[in-house]
Amino acid sequence: MFYGLSNYIKKILPKRLFYRALLIVAAPIILLQITISIVFFDSLWIKTNKGMTKALIGEIKFFLDAYENEEYEKDNLIKLFKEHHNFKVRFQTFGNLPEAEKERWFSPMDRTLRRELKTKFSEYWFDTTSYKEIIELKIKYLNGYFEFFIPKNRVTNTSARLFALWITLPAFLLIAVALIFLKNQTRPIINLAKASEKFGRGEDIDEFRPSGALEIRQAGFEFDRMRKRIIRHLNQRSEMLSGISHDLRTPLTRIKLKLAFIKDKKISEKLSEDVEEMEKMLNEYLQFASSTSSEKTTNFNLSDLILLTINKYEDQTLKHKIQKNIFLNGKKNLIVRCLDNIINNAIKYAQNIEISLSKLNKNLIILVEDDGPGVPQEEIENVFKPFYKINKGRGDSKSSVGLGLSIASDVVRSHGGNITLEKSKLKGLKVKISLPC
């Protein structure tokens, strides 16, 4: 039971830290104001109004009793009550009371008046809404009725409005001050989250300056240190691979020159194949080393980019279904490299290939499906590892060194996306790339 209740509370609570903190600050203030208002309304305002109404009805009862006494002159009595009790009295000789309107149960004034009149009079009628500052009261007397015009301040306490004003304004003032302070406290956390997101996508970050409370500053400082360590490690890896690849090109060039002087054509051809294989491997090493390109992020038309990439192959087996005018904020050249690697793999192993691009909610979905042999389920995680090949035979090594999918995965993840391998509807492999809009 408590688990279900906890889940329900989690669903209705705000998700962002700023609004949760605001709720923690504002909820006690609002509850306190409501409690004070209820106590005031019940113990002071209602009881005061009840006493004032009871005193007024007593005065009216006294007036009617005095009016029935023959010792008092009627006109002088009405004049006396007008001067000293502040309400007008008029006697209608003949007439009936108006029909009672629908009771205003939500009005404390009406409820109190009705309750006190019932205890003193059998027939009465009153109206508290027709006049802004006057209550009209009619009480049956003989064949007619008495009509009283009474100021509302005789039955209600006007300090209630001032109390409501003074209790509401400070509450709003405190919440406004809390909003300003909470905004300043949550801004460093938001900046840290944005910097982490940009760094995760491979974008350049200006010098990050930790700010805010001590704990937030410490988290920002540690993030900045981690970011610099990762960048240093990636640069070292890229420089090492680039250096090795460039250094090996010189001896390969010399080997090519020497092969031209070998008279035995069979030996020359075999050695040339090995040299070409080594050159291809070096090119893929350089491509892998530059997969963390320092290219600037731009907003470009992904639909046009995919169509240009497909048309470049001039292959009739490539069918496509591309939704028009879909834009992506990312690194254009890296996306092209990723698509090239995936399409090259599909062309190498399949006869029919289908490529599609669509927008689903807040994600862009790129699908590359083929009718090739596919990838065994147990090898799906391994094929994204650098230099890993399912078939390690010599024939396969000539065409690839196992970096294509690894580079594609790095590119997709650097854009905050995800790449998965599934069974294709063409009975082959389906590569699914999901990128955030």
C-alpha cells in the first residue's frame, strides 16, 4: 500500500530541482497562512460577528416591544432609534413580506442573521446584496411589516479585510524572495548539467567556472578536472595512432619503389597486395584516430546529407525512404563518415539495401537494412569494439581491420545518440541510429 502511495506522490511531485525546492519553501508558508486564517476566522471574526448580530436583533426586539407600549409616542420612538442606534425604521401598514430567495449558505453574514432572527421572530425577510453598505430587513407586524435599513458594519467586522491583506502580502513577499534565492542556487547546477551534456556530445566547452554553494562548486571542479583528463587521454591516443600511421607510410613508400625493380611478377604482385592491405589498415587507423574531430557543431539538413551520401554510390541496390527537411545540430563530416562506414558494410555483404530517415517524438531515426548474413546475437556487443572482426580469416582481413562500426558508434554517441543492431525485415541486419533533435 505504501509503495503504491509513494509512486503516486512521485508522479504528482515536480521533476525539476528548482520547483521541488520552491515547494519545500512555499508549502509551510501557505499551510501556516491557512491555519492562521482558519483560527482567526473561527475564533475571532465569526464569534465577533455573532455577538454583533445578536446585539442588533436584541435592539430590534426592544424597539418592537417599545412600539407596542402605548406610553411611547411612535414617531418619537422611530426618530430616537434613528439618531442613537443608526438604522432607519419604516412601518408599512398593509402588505406581505416578499418571497424568500434562495439562501446564501456560503455567506457568514447571512447565516448568522438567519440563525438569530429565527430565535426572535416567526416571519421575517432580509436582503444583504441589493445595497453595498446597507442590510434591508423586514419583520411581520400585525397586517403589515416593519422595514429596517441597517448599516452592514453593525453586524460585521471590517478588520477582516485588513487582516487578509496583511497576512497575504508578507506570504507573497517571502515566496518572491525565495524564488530569487532558489534561482541563484539552482543556476550553477543547470550550468553544470549543460556543460556535461555538451561535453558528452563532443562539443567544445569554454573554460568552465564552478560557482554556487560549496558542494556544487566541488562537483563542478571535479567535473572540470575529469573533462581535462579525458581530453588529454583522447589527444594522446589520437596523436599516437596518427604518429604511428604517418611513420609507417615512409617505409611503405620505399617498399613500393623497390617492388618496381623486382623482375618476378608473381612475387611482385603478392607483395603489392600486402602493401595495399597495409595502406588500407593505416588509412582506417587514421580515420579512427580522427573520429573525435574538432569540427565545429552546425545546424544542417540531415535529409539532404543522406541523399547526397546515397547518390555518391550510384548503386541500384540502394533504396531509400527519406523524410524531407529534417535538421540536425551536429558535426556534418563525422555524420558522413558514420553513414559511409555502415553503407560500405551493407554493400560488402548484401544484395538489397534499404535506408530510411524519420522523426519520432524528439528523436531522429536512421535505419539501414539489408539481406546479408547479419550478425549473430552473441556477437552484437563485440562488433562495436575497435579492431574486432567476426571472421578473422585472411580474406576478411584484406577488406577490413574492424574499425568501421567502432567509428560509427563513437560518432553517434558523441552526438548524444544510440546505435543498435537488430534483425532486418529483409532477413539480414538492421542498423538503427537514434539521434536527439
